[in-house]
Amino acid sequence: MKGKIVSWKDDKGFGFISPEGKNEQVFFHISSVKKATRKPEVGDAVIFEVAKDSQGRLKATHVLLEGVSLSNSGNSKRIVTEPVKKDALDYFAYFALAVLLAISLGLFIKTGAPESALVPGAIFLLIMFFISSRKKQPANKLFSCSKCQAVSSHDERTVLAWNRGLNRLYCKSCHQAWLRERPKEQQESRSSYSSSNSGCLGLFLVIASVPIICVAGAVTWFV
């Protein structure tokens, strides 16, 4: 779960966390906090698990201070995010594409009418669009920042970067610092990226329809 520290008593070594989207507070002790380069502070974003104590009360366990580097120890390891891999759904989609292409070609050859292949052709395009636009999720919800080595949880920004094949991921703090250092470059990058996205769907449909048009044209030529 994600949350924020709303109370911390440093002299007693405990505090309370407010989970995201809930109007309650969960107790946590310093012993449940993963060793970091500093102690917890009010306002820290945290990732944690919830368990019950001997009296049945909720308490936070395995508390991780988000964006805070872990202390150097022999047991601390950098969390590496594995690259995007094809899964069973991808291979099924590729198989479906091959079947639909064969069906479209067979219907066209059998009937001689291009419109007979429109339905499987349209499904072919939809599956192609689904494959290209599907966003996968990393197996590990945490990653180590490539700059400060702080352990953070994936958000929409890092998941998008990961799906695009980027293997150097940055925590929110380092990313915001980079934006402050390069405001002009970032604005130009955002404008060019948004304009490219606006024509992305149209360009994809044109490119994806080329194989169907080529097959139909070849059959028409030889029949």
C-alpha cells in the first residue's frame, strides 16, 4: 500500500501513516522501517504492508521511505527492472493475426469480392492496434533510481518509459530536478511528443492496412 507519514515521535520511535484513499491512520514502529540514510519524517511518502498485532490492531510492516536511499549494507541490493517481454497474450494475438490474414485472403480468392474480406481485415487492424498500444506492468512494483539509487514505486510516468524500452528509470525527485534544469528542452520535447501522438493512430491505420491492400492487389492481378 501507499501512504504518507502524518505523525512521528522520534524520541519514542513510532508514528502513524495515513493510507491513500482512506480516512484512517495506521501505527508503525521504527523497527518496521527498512534501513534508510535518514529517519522517518512527517510528510514522507511511504510504501508499506499491513498486518495485525497480538491484540488484533492494524500496524504497518515493511515500511519503505519512498525516494530515500537505503543505507549501504551488505544486504542492500539495487532493484533492477527487467525489460519488457512478450507474454502469452502477445503470442496469441500474433497467431490471431496470421489466422485473420489467411481468412481474408481465402475469402477474397473464393468470392472474388474485396468486401468479403472487410470484416476479418477490420479485426486484423484492431488487434494490431491493441498490440501496439497495450501497456504492460513491471513484475516488481519497486525500482532503484538510476541517479540517486533511491527505491521508489512505479507510477504512470515510469511505466510509460519502461514500455517504450527505456532501461534507465528515475525517481520523482530526480525527474523534477531534471525538469528544472532543462525547462526549455522539456517544453519542446512535450510539444513534439504530443503532436506525434495526435497523428499516431491515423499513421498506424495507414501502415497496418498496407499488407491487406498488397495481398488484395496481388490476388486481383493474378486472378
